[in-house]
Amino acid sequence: MAPLATAGVLMVLVNIGFLVAGAMLTLFSLSLESSGWADC
């Protein structure tokens, strides 16, 4: 594969990873707040 294509695939994978991590963090904080563990 060309270096540019490899870099593009890596960028897409990194972006998907950030989206998944953000969604998991949001769901985790929401579940914590709904269960009463969060003090805010």
C-alpha cells in the first residue's frame, strides 16, 4: 500500500477509536449519575 493510503486508514481508525471512547465515557458517566455514585 502507498504511505498516503496507510496514513489515511490509520487516521480513520484513530477517529473511530476516539468516537467509541467518547461514547463509552458518556454512557459510563450517565450510568454513574443515574445510579447515584456521582456527587455532582
